[in-house]
Amino acid sequence: MILSDISPVLRKTVSNLTWLSLDRVVRLVGAVVVNAWLTRYLGPDQNGVMNFALAFVGMFTPLAVLGMDAIVVRDLVRDPEKRDDILGSAFGLRLMGACSALLFAALAIVAVRPDDTQMQLLVIISAAGMVFQSFDVIDYWFQSQVQSKYTVYAKNTAFVVIGGAKIAAILGSAGLTIFILLSAAELLVSAAALVIMYRVRGNRVRGWTFRFDRAKALLVNSWPIIISDLAVFMQARIDQVMIGEYLTNADVGVYAAAQKISEPVSVIPMIIMSSIYPVIVRTKEWSEEEYHRRLTDLYRLMFIISVTVCLPIAVLSGPIVRVLYGEQFAVSATLLSLLIWTRFYAFFGVARSIFISTENLFRHALICSVAGVSVSIIANYLLIRHYGVYGSIIATHLGFLVTIFVVDALSPATKRNFRSMMTGIVTFYRFRLSPGSRS
């Protein structure tokens, strides 16, 4: 097949995926370098203070995002002529959500740390950045038009500008507050760049209109996602917050340093998902049995790749931590060798999401998320006191086990998929490179 034989739609889709992948790679590599430099500069104690503030704010992020991205993109694809009403309503909701998140984050940190004025200031500054994220609705338009390269331009411009500013701040021996300000400033620069890209494409933000009926419909459709996202974000951040409450800033610092090395691994299943998802979904239309066989093969693939990626990182955690952070973070090596295996759940969670979305089991996913975060909070409370940061790692594993596996094993609607996941793990060696003759 030559390039001219490829349909314009397929060519546009491949180009869009390429830009999105490029964005992830650039931001991933850049973040590792800048964060490693910043972590070394701050040291365990100050790194702990910064990451506690960021993790604390992160738990409120779903209130600002409102889980409506897929819904807005869907509406824009269906009714592009109503673009200004849809974007205006989504922007209004996200702006109100961001202000609510800022308010709740501020009230919560004052309640949790009533005498820690520095932490209160850092949390409020960081949370204020969520207001600028409201302009991410522009990205929804670019997604609906399969033009994500413009979002990539905007986001990477902000990333490079603020990344350079962080390096300059390190060289200038800046204080911690400056780095929190720069993190919020990245969202501001990103918002401005998105508005510019939107205008370059011949559109105007001033044309947006907020319609109450449209906003109500968006909220009705997205509320289960909001609650689910709150549980997911809390599960991902509660460990650092509870370590900060029961242990020391330095403990948060070494734990966060290890976690930042493990987090980029979660990008891998997302990339795999983008190419496999349509094939498996279409398979269900012509064969239920083949659909489940392909799901089982996907779980086999995720098991193979997760072990292939996580095992070397666990074994080489010592050299990796020394190169990135230096000897002052030596204890992070042991934490990394244990934390990296939490990414195993990310691989299976992404693969499982195909089954969840295809079967329309979003309420089940909500139950799983709430159950998982509940177990995580209780386990953190009980284990951190006895085992320190290692207790938090155990709690993280327990929470994700419940979210991804345990509830599925108990629910009649998901027992077959649970068996597929277990089969994929136990019989990983039977993975088929070519799943069948149809697609």
C-alpha cells in the first residue's frame, strides 16, 4: 500500500495519534529531566513539602475537570454547528467547578493543617492554577476535529517555557513557593496558548455562550464519572497526603521521588490501548466468543509487557535513583523496587476499561473505584503507623487489588471477565500475536 492509497480519514487519524504520542514522549522525557533536577535541588524535606501540596490539590482536581471530556467531544462531533453553545456551557461548568475545587482545597488544608501557613499558601496557589484549566475545553474542539496537533503546540509551548523557568529558578537558588507558582503558571501559559491556537484556526472564544439546558445535560451525563474520578484521584494521591500527616516531610519526599519514576510507565498501556481498542470492540459485533478470547489475549499481552518493563526497573532501582537523585535519596531505591509493581494494576486497569466501556458497566466501575479508595484509606491509616512508608505501599497494592480484581470476582456481571484476567496471567505464554482472521 502506498501513501496515496490511504483514505483521508485514516491518514488524518494516524497523524492525530502521532501528534498525541509525540506530545506524551516529549513531556515525559522533559518531565523526568526537570523533575530529577528539581528533586535533587530541593532535597527530601522540601521535596516532601512540595509533593504534599500537589497531592493534596490533586484530590480535588475532578471537581475542576468534571469528567465531561468524552461527552463534550461526542456532542461536538454530533452537532459541530452548536460549537459555541457546547464549548461555552462546558467552559462555564468547568470554571465553576475549578472555583469550587479551589474553595474546598483551601478549607480542607486549613482544617488539616491549621497552624501551617506555608502549606496553606502552597495549596491555595497550586489550586488556583485549576481555574486556568477551564480553557482545556478548547482541546475538546480540536479532538472532535481530529486536530490534536494544535493542543500539542499549546501544551508543549507551556511545558518548555515553564521548564526553562524552573531550571533558571534552580540556578538562581529560588525558594519552594516559586516552584509552586511556576506549576500554576504552566496552566496559565497553556490556557493562553490554547486560546491563540483556537483563534489561529479562525474561531473566537468571545463567541461562546452559556446555556443552562446544555450545562444541565452535561452534568446529568457526567456525574457518575465525576464521582468515579474523585475516587480514582484520591486513591492515586491519598498515600502521599497520609504519609505527610502521620510521618515527616522527608518521608513524603523520598516516597514521591520513587513514585515519579514509576508513574511514566502508565503511559505504555495507554499507547497500546489506542490501537487495540477498536479491534476488540468491533469483534463483539460478530463473535462473543472471539471477543472474550481477544480480551484474554490482551490481558496476556499486558502481563508480559508489565513484567518486562517493571522487573528491570525493580532490579536496577539503586543505580536509577542514584543517577537521577543522588545519594541523599538512597532510600527511594528500595521504595521504587516495590512501588513499580503498582503499575501492574495500571496495565490491567487500562485493558479492563475496554470491557467496562463495551459492556456499559460504568456504574460498576464507580463501585470498584469507591471500594478501592475506601480500602486504601483504611489500610493507610492502619499500616503507616506500624510500617511507615512501606505500610503505604502495602495499602496502595491492597486498594488497587480491590479496584481491578476483587469486586470483579464478586459481581455476576464481571465474573467472566475476571476469569479472562486470571487466565491471561496464568497462561501468559499462550499469547497469540495474530488473534484471528477478522477485525
